[in-house]
Amino acid sequence: MTIANAFTFGVRIRIVVFFFCFNALLYMSFSILRDDWRRLAAYHLYPSTSNVTSDDLGSDTVTSNIVENVASSAVTSNLPPKPQFEGKANATLVFLARNSDLQGVLRSMESVETHFNHKYGYPWILLNEEEFTEEFQESVKSKTNASVQFGLIPSRHWYQPDWIDEAKAEQGRNTLKAWNVIYADSVSYRNMCRFNSGFFFHHPLLQPYRYYWRIEPDVDYFCQLQYDPFDYLKDNNKTYGFTIAIEELEKTVSTLWQAVKEFMEQYPEYIHPNNALAFLSDNGGETYNLCHFWSNFEIADMDFWRGEAYTKFFEFLDLKGGFYYERWGDAPIHSIAAALFLDKNELHFFNDIGYQHSNIVHCPQQPAFLTGSCTCNRVLSIDYRRYSCLPRYNKMLNGKW
Ligand SMILES: Nc1nc2c(ncn2[C@@H]2O[C@H](COP(=O)(O)OP(=O)(O)OP(=O)(O)O)[C@@H](O)[C@H]2O)c(=O)[nH]1
Ligand SMILES: [Mg+2]
């Protein structure tokens, strides 16, 4: 073979190899996109689509037949086989809900039991400002082998206080409505936000407990949790755990940061020297960047909320009336307090807990994904997308986005 022939032969081989690799790559990309599309469609169509199978959502995601079970029999149970409870922490699963939330409650409970609690058996506490119906209670009890308690919220912890100027509150609701803000004119939503901010941890049923995991209707969990997150918090001196950090709607908290600054001036003793202010503000505290931990998922230590700093903080903010004059959410209130009053190392990102609320998903990235037997799609994870505050959290903690 001449040098020229050898050269041509070499080039041909390279061209063949190149086309082979290119085609393989094309096929892989197409498969990933197709898979994403199917999952996305499944998320958006659920639960009304009967053809969404557990394969579409991943083999461990047991969500497809909940609605059917409820419709056919309110008390049909789908209990896990062996209730060998391992949970030893002083902890409970807390669920605020209305009777009308029943189906979403059952769906969330199924997901939590399947991915975690069937092994640990932590007790459930469900709270409501109205009595739960018999049907609600029986259906909920049929979803778990752990103990379940139903609590009535005292009126003074729930309803709009007398000292709120109703005319001003109504004006606030109308203003948000004109801006098309979600839950703009809902007073009950505001009651809920205030209750979650300042009162749930004072409920008599919660008094025996220190740690809680907050659950909401219609949420999904995607990873088999291989450890007890309550023990994790305790053993690692963590106080507040989250999975999603995101930006708040500015219009709902227009004057919140001004109030927070006043509080910081008045009570500098509560601000931790190693705080996480950089998560909340990009200019040293001058303005709020709207970042907060999404509180529909929380695993945290209620002693922090019961403590002096947070009690003073909540009372201070409550008197400003922003829960009703604007629409302050419990997520920014909790987050601002946790970021300012705790050592930043007491916060914890539960990266290995795959979680979805509405259309927003956190799916663990490697290596957590590989060890956690997760069924979510990492491509859909909000972590490094627009509106996510995880990069800011990372920067605040490690100096890297
Ligand atoms: N008892 C009771 N619970 C409520 C009320 N409003 C909301 N909740 C509960 O409070 C929690 C938060 O309410 P959601 O309606 O989920 O609010 P959100 O997560 O901001 O908005 P969504 O996107 O609708 O989920 C859920 O656990 C609800 O079941 C209410 O008026 N009474
Ligand atoms: Mg919700």
C-alpha cells in the first residue's frame, strides 16, 4: 500500500467511525427528548388521563390508580406489606388540609408512604380549621399503618384578626387581583399563610414533637429514601431542610423586606454572625432578591419556630398586617428567619429527595440520583433553571454557583 492509499484508507475509516458515532448520538438524543416529552405530558395530564402508567412516571411511582381507589371505595387500603417501623426520632408528618383536598391528600400520603414512611412509621397529624369528615378520616387512616391524628385549629390561630383594617385589606386584595396575582383575593389563602407562619407548631397535637415534615396535597416523591431525614438533621446539627429554592412573586411581598430591615435594626442580637443573608439579598441586605425555600416541603426543627427570635419576628411582622394587606407567604417568612437567625450551616438542601409540587420538580443530580433509586427525570429539575435560587444558595454556602 502506497503512502497515498494508506492515507485515503485512514480517512475512510475515520469517516465511517464519525458517521457511526454521529448516528448513535442522534439516536440517544432523540430517545432522551422522547422520554422527556412523555414524562412532561404525563405530569401535565395527570390525574385525569387514564393511560398514564407507572412506567411513564417511573416504575416506583405509584400514583396511577389512586383516584380510582378513592372513587370505588373510600376505605380501600393499599397498605405496604411489612410494617416494621424504624423511625425513632421525635418527629411527625404534618398535613394541613381541607375536606375537599381528600384525593390530593391520599395521593401525597401514598407517595410519602411508598418512598419513606412504610419503613419508618412516623405518625401523621392532619390539621383543619373545620372538623374533618368521617369519610376523610377513614380514607386517610386506610393509607398508612402509622398512627394518625386529626386536629382542629383554634379560631384565634386561623381567622383574620380584629385589628386588621378590613377596608385596607380589601384594597390590597383588589390591587393584587388587578395584577392577576394568584390567590389575590383569597382571604382563606391568607389565613393559611399566617397559620403556617406563626401557629402550626403551637397546635396541641404537635407539642410532643420536635421535628416535622410538611406535606401538601398532590405532591409526588420520586426517590426511595435510604435514611431517616429527621435523624440526619439531628445528627448533623441542622435545623431547616428544603428541596426547592425559588423566587417569590414580588407583588405579594412589596413591603416585607422593609419590615425585616426594621426588625434587624431593632433586634440585632438575633442576627446570627454566620447567617445566610447572601441567599436573600444580592446587595448586602439593601433589597430582597425574592429568594426563599419553597415551604410546601419542609423538614425542620419546630424548636426554632418556638424559640425567642422567631416568636419576636413573627409577632413583629404580624402587627405590620402584611399577611392581609399584601399576601405574605409562609415560605418567605420562614426562609428569611432561617437565613438570618441560624448559622448558615444549619440549613440543609435535601438534594437526594426527589420531589414535585405543581409543575415544579426537584430531581437529584448525580451522585444522589444513582444511589437514591429515583424515578424522576433529571432534565426536568428546576435546580439550575430560571427562577431557581439554588445557585444563589450554593454561592452563599461555598462561594460557587
Ligand atoms: N384547612 C385548610 N387548609 C388549607 C386552606 N387553604 C389551603 N390549605 C392547605 O394549605 C396548604 C397550602 O395550600 P395550597 O392551596 O396548596 O397553596 P399553594 O401550594 O401555594 O398553591 P397550589 O399551587 O394551589 O398548591 C395545603 O396543604 C392546603 O391543603 C384552607 O382554607 N383550609
Ligand atoms: Mg400546594
